[in-house]
Amino acid sequence: MESLVPRHKFKEHPQAAEYLAWVEKRQAEFDWDEALQKAVEKWEKTLSSQRKKSVAEDKLPPKPTRENLRSWNVPGRSPSDAASCYNGMFGVFKGLNVKGVAFHQGFNNAMMNTSCKPKFYRILMKLMVDGWREDFNDPQLPVAIIGLCAGGKAQTRLNFEELGFSTAAYIRESQRLGLTDSKDTANTAFIPSYDQKIPQLHTKKKKELGLRSARWALKTVYGMEDIVWDTANLLSATPENGKILLTFDKPVLPDDFGSELEGFSIAEESGSHYLAHAVHVQVKAKNERNKQILVSSPLVKEPVSVRYAWARSPMGNLKVNGIPWQPLHSFRTDDIDFTPEVTHQDPDGKNKNSEAIKALKTQAADALKVRNEKGE
């Protein structure tokens, strides 16, 4: 995400400015000769190894030079550094007329290491959208963010709690909230993609996600009222007799129109989330049906929070009005931090992040053990 924000926008937020200062410091201190020497030493080892395997000479890698040194290894040129991709992508179209933007990203920022900083990602999301709107001289430029796609092992009842600790879920939340921070719901949309499950770095189901984006654009940007597109939002989460009552602004139903609601977890003050049972609240008024859900678990006596579709490749089968291309976005009602979110210049940042991640992974694994022991 850092690479897609216009460079001047980093100065508009203290945390973004701190990050930019870190990038510029690395640029100033970068030693080309030292970096090239390390690259040559690595190349020589690779060359020796491949020659022992009788690799043809014309198939051997070229010797590193200052000109061909991988950009990943050069501060300021890395595809992960400030504005580095923006300059060759969005920046070249600056000043042109565009109707809108549909954008999909998130994998690199969801890696389970120091690159995963959900709160910082949320800041960058708003700066990026604001910057694009300035570029195209359109303060209401329509922008759709296609949420981070599914990947890795699928969440099931057998691994539910363990996979419920997910960097990807936090990044999806930051994508949605960062877009909300623009305070322009009429011209922005968050389009969930977690239900399209073919695990891959880049989503395999581009056609399906393209159609979702097209429905949003045709209805909201081009004014085609007969196109079906909608989203739903959680209005409230209220503890009620050992359960939590969720109220939505639109009907949400399983995508097969069945009765089993999947993908919910519930927790007490400890923050350990367990697989939850969820049912629709039965009401007489037709226009209020399927807008309320009761969530509970025998393992959670005094619940305080609920999560839904909270994993990299999550369970979660609810759709707005039950329509397949309108998934209910993942959400949580707690405010538990992912990690302390160290600054980029903190020399002990990696260790702090590593310890925090380890603790959360252990908590999730322990919750799964408890549920298995209780036979739930």
C-alpha cells in the first residue's frame, strides 16, 4: 500500500510522515558498493551451485551490476517503498478524466511480520484515495476497494479458532474503514471477495470480482437503477441473556437460503473467540425479517464481542438479501489491537511484533483445544 500513495500525501499525517522520513533516511545511508558486493557474492555462490548441476551457460543468471541490481534491494526504489509504484501507475495518468477506480491489493501488507500494520494501513488507504481525487481533479471520484481475497488453508469447524487469528482479516477491516474515513459513502464502496476461495497470491476469480465491481459502477456511477447491487452494515451488537443480538440495516441470509448461519465467533472479556451458534430472530413484520441475528456459545457465559468471517479464508455464508454477489463484509465488535504497531524506525520493532503475534496465535490455538475438550 505504501507504494501506491502519492509521495506528497505522506506529509499530511504524523505516522505517514514518520514512515517517509524512515525511507529517506535509508536512501541517504544506502551504500551502493556494499550492496553490489553482497549481490555479487550471492551470485557467485549461485553460479557455482548451478554449474555443478550442469546448467547450460546461457541459462545462468547475469552478473549483478549497479544497473540491474534488484529494486527490492534499493531503498526508495523497492515496490514496497513510498510512492514507488504510484509514480509508474496512477501518477502517469494525472490530470486526465476518468470515470472511477476499482482497486484490489492487500497481500504484502497482510504478511505475518512487521509489514502488517493495520492501523497504519487504514491511514494510508484514506491518503491514497484523497491523492487520487486530487490527481484527477475530482473530489468525488468514485472508488471501489475490492477486499483482500481468500488464501491459504480454508477455515472449517475443525480449525475454526486457530485460523481465527488472521492478519488478513485486520487488513480487510482497515481497507473498509480507511475508505469510510473519506466520509463519502455515496461515491465509495467496499466489495468483499473472501468468499471466492481459490487460494492464491492473486485472486483467481477475477471475472466474479469484476462483475461485482461492474454492478456497483453501473448502479451507482452510471445510474442504472435496474442493476442489483447493495451492501449491509451492522447497526448494533447488544448483550442479551448470555447471547449477543446483532442488528443490520438490510436482510442478511445464507447464500443457499438455508437456515445455518456460518462464520460467527463470540468471546468474553478474555478476548478468546470461540465458534458460535447463530440464528435469525423471528419477527412478524416482513420488512424487518432476517435483519437480526442471535449469537451464542455454551463456552461463553458472559459474551462481550462477536466476529464474523474473521480469517484469511473464512467460513461465512451470509449475503445481503441472500444474493450471491453481495457478501456481508467481515466485521468484529471488539477493539483488540493486532500488535503494538511499532514505528518503522524502532530498532526492536521486529521482536515486539513477533512476540505479540506469537501470543495471539497461542491464544487462538488454546481456544480450539478448549472447544475440542468440551466436545463442542
